[in-house]
Amino acid sequence: MKLEKCLTEKNVNQNMLNISYAVRGPILQRALHIERELEKGVKKPFRRVVRANIGDCHALGQPPVTFIRQVLALAACPALAASPDVPDDVKLRVRELLDDCTKGSVGAYSPSAGLTLVRRRVAQFLAARDGVPASPDDVYLGAGASDLIKALLGLFVQHVDGKPPAVMIPIPQYPLFSGTLSELGLRQANYYLDEEHDWALQLQELERSWREASQESHVRALVVINPGNPTGQVLTRDNMQEIIKFAYEHQLFILADEVYQENIISKPFHSFKKVMHEMGAPYSSMELASFVTCSKGWAAECGLRAGFMEAVRLQEGVRAALEAARAVAQCPSVLGQCALDCVMKPPVAGEPSYPRFSQEKRATLRALGERARTAHREFNSIPGYSCNIIDGSMFAFPRVEIPERAQRAAADAGLQPDEFYCLRLLEETGVCVVPGSGFGQRAGSFHFRSTILHPADEFQHMMDSVRRFHASFTRQYS
Amino acid sequence: MKLEKCLTEKNVNQNMLNISYAVRGPILQRALHIERELEKGVKKPFRRVVRANIGDCHALGQPPVTFIRQVLALAACPALAASPDVPDDVKLRVRELLDDCTKGSVGAYSPSAGLTLVRRRVAQFLAARDGVPASPDDVYLGAGASDLIKALLGLFVQHVDGKPPAVMIPIPQYPLFSGTLSELGLRQANYYLDEEHDWALQLQELERSWREASQESHVRALVVINPGNPTGQVLTRDNMQEIIKFAYEHQLFILADEVYQENIISKPFHSFKKVMHEMGAPYSSMELASFVTCSKGWAAECGLRAGFMEAVRLQEGVRAALEAARAVAQCPSVLGQCALDCVMKPPVAGEPSYPRFSQEKRATLRALGERARTAHREFNSIPGYSCNIIDGSMFAFPRVEIPERAQRAAADAGLQPDEFYCLRLLEETGVCVVPGSGFGQRAGSFHFRSTILHPADEFQHMMDSVRRFHASFTRQYS
């Protein structure tokens, strides 16, 4: 009797076969391989790989915020509080946090939705941000925003009136959404951002997308990423009002991915919650889920896996279902929750940690602003490139002209033209960026996403590499 | 126009409405309410709530292991390494871990499956445990075992030959399984453990369960919890061989929940991987997923959310699907991974941290053993109670006689008899345990699960309370 596998590509969850997450996809795998080759001394036309594929801030040189790290260290090991290097406000913060942990240990489970103290702090942060009341009961902590977005999208997995459910997402989008929709078996209804108008979100395009998707599915939710990822645009208040009205008319649940709200460069950020509130009835009664994370902003603690969702005006039964599912997973990392607490209530003027904190935060945000302006200028100065202004986020998403002959060469290699381009860029310069096809783009247009987080020197090295590569690539294929 | 909710109990994912997780269920909610009442000075027949509902070790007084906490503190804040209180082996461990983090920050993302170093350490731990080779490539780190069990079960959500998929789970079981199967829409095929024979896993019962479930579904996987939760039995090698043969014959994927493998009291633990290996072909070629966590054992760091799965001999396409889904979630908490590293490679004799570590570990395991013996003896000494021997885990699952009249009173109150019993126990004594119906039990038999982790005094107080309560309850209803 020959042993067959119990689980095969034929009988495994077919939704899971369809998941693609370009940010950690084949280009990154190849980059990791090249890094190992370089270590072994294999000759390459470059000396190091420049990873610009993922918004992994610390990995790109952004230093951790000292206040956060001191709080984490003492929360883990309170005995270290004796150290004279630890400021009093750190000690106080740790005492507050440990008072809210059962028996004062970060090793005890917290409530599933998070420590009571931290949820209260989140609500205070939200109320101060928006000038709109916020309740800790609407706040759910999670292992980063991804965890919570998946949990919320899971609620929509249900045929309605015999039709399969669909979720509207922008194109280009962050592939967490396409990947999660695939995994959950939810249909993806694309609406295209308007590249010619700084990636604006156009109402008529929302309507088109909804109309087309509604023919064969029941559109249930609308995802908006603001500030945009990978596109970096920040929505105006007027535009948000249009979007909210659109969602209201079609009874769509708005999922607002607002994780880059602290990465603001040139335009003010408004939360969907605030704009809904300002619009008054009936819009101020709409359901809404908004997502924030410690992995972005000035904290950028990706590895700690902490974030929260504010989900307002959920029906009680729906809330109960969500909470039951969260309870099964026990709780998010308690140390991650402690970091979130620091982000929600950072040191203020007069506290011992403030001067250092304020200097660290300013340096990080200043570097981000500089890099955004440099990226915009430099990409636009490369013949064949165009790049919209970067209002927020930590990415550039330039458009690249790829010659016809290169497109045919890509097809011969079984690749999308932009994949082919990015792979060649990697092989010839060591620069690792993610092809636009991983985020979605209008047919016939080609892009890539690059982080703009590297230190100035490294960033300039990357820009120079891209410029040189593009000239030689264009020569080769024209 | 009246605003209706987008998400209602009618159109929400119906699987999520069915999730029940008794460990954090209504009894706990009531206990939390009572705690708040006590704080406010409301009079009760007891002075404090004794939470015995969840294996939350630190919350029940088990102290954290100093070595782990020092490593975490320094990994978060390497500047503290200057402290003279930090032993050299802690500093060395932190250096090793940070060398494996991008740019030396626990705030950078790790690879989705976990840090390379930690996966290697896990493989070394497994190889040493079993005397069987283990590969880091088969090791997936996660946010506790729950996270990974859900990820693996997700692979089975697929009709096969037109039949809905089912998964066999023990009864009584840990409700992570029933809850996750509900959420994923997988059918639950129950096999009953044999209470009369120390919760043995009987082959003929496995066959019966499989046969019955196979009539209307395709049984795809077999969950075994060893050491048992809530039952505390440890499987013998002979029994495991029978189970493996059974799974082989019916082409079932074995999910081995082995999270209590370090909580061993009176019987040796064998891993499924080792027993499969010993059995040779064809059994040594079977697929298997085994789960281990930092939340249990002597570390018991529940709040850090760290654990791993070893998944062996997966088909390549299946492995790719699993890895794609994991990539979307980015990575588990890097500080959690650091804790796992300490658990996989604790201090050894000759290292500076060893004496303290060894004393801490011994004290924890000794207390567990004492409490297991006390629980067994005391429960069996209460008229109307019987309790099997506790070989491992951190729970007792005594059987309780509930008088007919009490069963009718429960029905009148719309409760299961054991829920009624546990709720009364809570209201009259402050002792919070989980009714057996939350885990499953043979019809007409009644149990509850209690942790056995409290300090000796508190544990004795709990046992005395239960004894007094049961006598008065029985008097009242007989």
C-alpha cells in the first residue's frame, strides 16, 4: 500500500492556494538568496542588497524610541528598575501597566480585547485626535493591524440573498487585503485610484466598481487606505464626505486602514470617524472599523506585533461573535500592549523622558519628510519615470515606462513586465523593490513600490542605482 | 430613510455566531462582575474570587523565570546590559538573538516563520527530545499554539468528493478546538475518552466515531491532546501506536496538541513524532503537526504569545499555501520568539544563570506535582466526587454527582446541570471553575475543570470551599 499524502494541492483549502503577498514574495526570496551568495563571496555588480520591499523601519535604520524600550525592559524585568539610568516617568508607567496585569506579570493573559488600562488610553488618544467621544469598549487590541483586519473581514464571509459576498478595495492596494480576501474566500471588487490626479479616489469610479461587482455578488464592505499604501496620497475632507455618502447609500461597512496617520508629510490627516461625526445624522450613525498599529508612525515597532481596531456602532450580536472569536485566541502580546500604551500616551513636556523622546520623534519625522521630497524629485527626474507627490505613508510608487521589447522578453520569461523589470533591477544593482502587479495597477501601466526609509546616503545610493539601471535597461530594449 | 446596520446577526458569518469558548465564558464574566462588587464593598459569603478557570500560571502565583525576563529586558533595551545585576550568559544570549534580528532590533519584522536562530534552536530541542532528526524548515513560530492550530486547521476547509470536511476531536476537549472548528465551518467528529479507564483513548471508540462521521462527511484529521486537557492523562506508547495505525488506515492527518509535555507528573511523555519514527515504514512517512507553547510548562509565559508548530512531511504545494497565509500576518512577536529561545535552550550547569534557573524550575514543577496529588486525593475524598489520576497538564477534571432535583432546577433556569452547579459554587464560595459542558462530556455525567496551579494555601482554601459547598448543595436538592 503506497502512502499518499492526507493533504495535497488538490484537497487543501483552495482559497489558501490563491494567497499572494508580493511584499514577501519571489523578489524578496531572490534578494535573500543573493545576500547569502554575497556572504559566500560570489561576485556581483554590487556590494550589498538594498531592501526597499517592506516598511520595516528599524530594519532600515530608524532607531527605536528609548522611552518605549525602557518601559518594555522594566515591564519584563521589574528588578531592573533599580538602575540609575531609568527615568522616573518610565518607572511610573511600568507600575501603572503592571498594576493592570494580573499579579503584576506580563506573562499572565490579559483580557482578550487587551488590558483595561491600554484600551482606556487608546480611547483617550482617539477622543483627543478627533474631538469626538471614544469608548474603551469599542477598542480591540491585536497582533498588529493585519490580525484585526482579518478578524473583521471574517465577519462578512456569508452569502446574502444567495449572492457571494464581495469587498471593495482600492487598486493599487496593500496586498494584506487581496491576500486576506483570498484566504477568506471573499470576492475582491476593485476600484482604481486616479493616478493622473495624485491617486485621488473618484466617486464615479466607486460607483462603477460597485455596479459591476453587484451583478454577481453582494458588495458588503468598502476598504479605504488613508494615507494610501502604496500610493502615499492623503484624502481631503471633501473626498471623505463623498466616500461616506457613497457607503451609506449602498449600505457598505467602511474599513478604514489608517495605519499611516502619524506618517504625514504634506497634508492634514482626518479620520473617518471624525468626518462621519461632523457630517451628522444619518452618517454619524454608520458602523465603522478603523485600524492603527505600533508598526508604523514614529514608533515603528513592527516586531512587537501590536495595534488596535476601533469598531463603532456594531450590532450587539455581531460584537458578541467578534469577541467570541477573539477569546479563542486568548489575547495579544502583553508586551506589545505595553508598547501601544506608550504610543497612545507618549511623554509630554515637563516629564523626564520628554526631551529625548521629542528629539527622537522629530528626527524620525524630519527624515521621512526629507526622503519623501527627495524621492518625488529624483524619480521625476529620471526619464521614463513619473511619481505623484507623497502626502503620507512611507512609500513611493513611481510609474515606469517599460519598452515593448522588454515586455515581450518578460512574457518569454513567464513574468509580468514589472516583475521582469524589478528582478533585473535586483540582479544588476542589488535594489529590492516590489513590482506594482503585487498591488494592482491599471493594465498597461507599470510601477514598483519602494520604501523611503533608508538613511540619506543609502537612499541616494538606491536612487543612483535605479537611475543608472533604467538608462541601461531602456537602451538594451529599445 | 432609517439606517439599518450593515452587519447583523442575520447576515454576519454564521460560523462565528456558533463559537463558544467556555474558558472565558459566562462563568468568568460573572466572576469578574463579582470581583468588581467586592471592590465596591458589596457583602458576599466570601472575601475573594478564586479564579481556577484558566491555566494562567503567573496570574495564579507561579513566578516568572528570571533568565527569560532578563533576556527579554536586554533584548528590548540593550543599553541596560551595563547593569551589574545581569549575568554574562544573559548578555551572550541577547547578543545572539539581536544578531539574528535585522539591524539588531526586536522592532524589525522577523521572517514569517520566525527568526532563523530560534527555529534552529527549536529543531535542536526536538532532536534532543526525540532522538530523531528535526529540521528548522519544518518549524513555524506563532502567537502561541492557538494561532498555529487555527492556521493548520484552515488547510482542511475544503469539500472532498462532495462531502464536507470533518475533524475528530476528543471529548472532553480543550474548547480551542470546538471554537476553531466552528469558526472555520469544519464539522466536529467526537470520540469519547474512557473515564472509567483513566481517560484512556480506546481504539474501538475511534473507529465508531470515524464510521459515524464518515456517513455524511469526509474525516480529514485527528486531534489528539497529550497530555490531556482538561483530563490530564498521558498516553502510553502502545496506545499511541494504535492511534497512529488508525490514522494511517483512514488517511487522517494527526494534529498532536502536546503543549503540556513539560507538565509531566507521573508518567513519561512520548511525542507522536518519536513514536511514528520508532514504528518505521510506512508510519514514519506520515504527515504530522505537533504544537508546543511558551504559555505552559515551567516558563508559563502566557502573556508573551509564543509557541511553535513542527509540521513534517507536508506536500510542497501545501507547505507553500501555509507559508503564504503566514506571510500575510507578517511574523509573530519577536520578543515572544526570544522567550521561546530561552525555553528551547535554558541555562545549563556551569553557566551563571543555572543555579537560580534550576531552583526556579524545580520549585514550579514540584508545586505542580504536589497540587496534582492533593487534587486527586481531596476530590476523591468528597462524597459524590470522583477524579482520575492526573498524569500531566495543570488541571483536574473531577466528576460530580448532581441530584435529580438540582438537574430540574437547572432546566428551569435554562442552564445545563453543570453550569448551574458551577454558577452556584461561584456565588456561594467565590470559586470560579469551568463546567464540563464547555469541554464536552458523556450525556448524564457532570464535571468541571479546575486549574491546580494555586499556591498551597489558596488551593486548600479552594478545596475546602468546594467540599463545604457540595455538601450543602446536595442537602438542598436531595
